[in-house]
Amino acid sequence: MLNDTINILSLESYREQIETIELVKENNHLVYVIKQKRQNITCPTCGYMESHIHSYMKKKIVHSIHNDMSCHLLITYHRYRCKHCKQVYSEPVMLAKRYETISQYTKMNVLDDLRVSTNTFTFIGSKHNISAQTVINLFDEYVEPRRLKLSVVICMDEFYLGKRSKLKYACVLLDFVSGAIIEVFDTRHKHKLIDQLLRIPITERMAVQYVIIDMWDSYRAVIHKCFPNAKIAVDSFHVIWHLNRAMNDIRIRVMNRYKKNSSSLIHNDIYYYMLKKYYFFLVVDYDRLAKEYVIPKLKTTYTKDNLLYYLLSIDKELRAAFELKETYRDFNKTADQYTTLEDLEDLIQKFRKSSSEEMKKVGKMLHNWQAEILNSFTKVEGKRLSNSKIENKNSQIKTIMKTANGYKDFYRLRNRILFSLNKNTPIKGK
């Protein structure tokens, strides 16, 4: 019976120290009363071996072995009096260090739960019957992930830290091949970021061949300074985002020509109504659109072909801009790493000759980033260079921050990100 209880409580390594175990149920708590065997220990003062029992002491330890009910171990241990110097001293208490009231088993369970990015400190504390501050203290004590080694291809992006932070954005480095987060820096400010990156050994920085970024211009200066052998690739999603924003600005400008003084969309001009209600037709991939759409104002149904034709027939400038946008989207989908600079330059000229100021600005943007755009068609291990992996990590980081209502301590946030989002991050001391 004793051995079975020891196995249930996962106390196999303490089997030789346990004399008896009794189970007591207190309200919704399980309390296992454990009596330690007498130990032969020397007097810490004089080193004499012989002693007699002076008294018995009790220590209550949290032991989260049951998922549906809180569990404590009430350990009875001995106090001894030395026969030589009369000094009174205690024997070591199993399961927990001096002044600690949490078993090692509970600590490991808490740390395992902290690997789940959606678990908050408060939730884990309530689960294991300890305070949220205790969970934070355990995290700070045992978790201190080191920066990972720079890879041949890295992604660089930022995330918003919140209004309370002095520096509004943090910068993330990610390994493009493995998807692991290399490091999290507390700023995206150019000079401060350069200062932190230059602390990485030059041999690592020289080995980086590609860095994938969004269209934040400061990153270019950072990369040229810190990664001298690296080529810069712009994530294609951000190029398309700028293109869609220009397309949307043109749509709004055309749409407002037909706006009437009416607070109700259904009673407005039909062109205004159609461009307002079906705005997504001009920015979403055609294949993602539904086959048919009901038009309440016209009390009819249009196929997506007819509806798109109707929207583009409203204005020549709108149609020309849409066709130009689709030309670039086709280029983005079909081009490869062997695409020549001339192909992209021909496309840029078409944008610059556009009658829309918005598309001319896109042409200027494409010209400024043409080398980085061409580099984005490079494939590594069969995958085109993009920031999709780091964008996914950023959404998980936002979840960590949202569920915790933000982090005041950036270093703790950095450790939580690396510990929760990277697989097999080691625990300090293991």
C-alpha cells in the first residue's frame, strides 16, 4: 500500500526516506501526511555523530499531482539535539529546499505549462494552487534562454510593445529555415539596433547570406552595417499591401464623385453604393471570390464575372489602375529567381506612365526597392523568401501580450517569447 501511494505521488526517488503516508481530505484539498524516517546526520556545529530526537516539525508543500483537486504534502521531520555540544538542528526535508513550499514536481509542471503561449501566469497559478507572483518568480529563476546562432537566411520584423512602453516597437530575428526565433530586441530604432547587433560575433554576421524584411527603410541601413555579405529581400506581401492601398485610394476617390447627401447607403447613388459595398472585388484575389453575389439595391444576382465587369465599367481610370495592379500580381506569382531586372523595369515604367498619381507613387516605390524585390524570388530549400513565418510568430507574440494585458518588464517578455515559441528551450540549470 505504501509503495502504491509513493508511485501515485511520483515520489519514487524518496522511497527510502519515507516511513508512513496517510491521506486526509480537507474540503476540496487532498493532504498526504508523510513521516520521514530518522536520518543519521552529523552535528553542523561540532561534527559529532550521536544525537537524540529533540522534537518533530511539520512542513506543508504544494504538490500538483492531481488535475481535478489541489494537493499538499504535510511532511513531519525530526529536530535533533547533539549529545556533545547540545546544539539543536533539523534534518533536511525532502522534495523542497529550505524556505520553499513547492515541490520540484510542481515546479516542472508549472514550467511545462509556461511553454504554452496562451497560458497566463494567473491561470497557471490557479491551476497549481499557487499565486501568480510565485509563477512569475519561478519563471524568472529557471528561464533565461540564450540567443540562437544566426542562420544563413534570417527574417527581421517588428511588433508593437504598447502605449506604456518607452520604445514602442521591438524587433524580432527569426531563422527562415527552422522557423525558430533567434532573438528579440527591445527596439527597432536604427542606431540602437545596430549597436545591439554589432555585439554578435563578426563570424556569425558574415555568414548571413539573406535578410528578409518589410519595407521599413531603416532596416536597410542596419543590414548594410551589420551583415556586410547579406542580400536584402523584401517580403512580397508588403509590396502587394502598398499596391492594394493605392488601388483602394483610387476607388475611394472615384466613389466619392457619386456620393449624395444621404446617411443611408441603400439610398445613395448606385455607383457609390456598388463601389462602397463591393470594395473587396478590387483588392482580393479573383479565385477567392464567391461565384455569385446578391445585389439588394438592384434586387438581382450577379456572377463574380459580371459584378467585376460592372465595377470596372464605372470609370476608365479605375479600370486602368486595376489592370495595372493585376499585371504586377501576375508578375509576383509567376516570376522566379531567374527573372531579369529588365522585366521588372518594364513593369515599373508602366506604373510611372499611369494616369493615376497613386500608381505613379507605387512605381517610385518599386524603383526604390527593385533589387530587394528581385531577391525575394530566390528559393532556399524549395521555398521562396518571405516573412510568412515571422508574421505567424508575431501573431503568437500578440496573443502572449494580450492575454497578459501587456508586460512591464521587457526582459521577462523576451524570455517568455523564446521559451514558449521555440521548441525544446532548455531550463536554467538543466
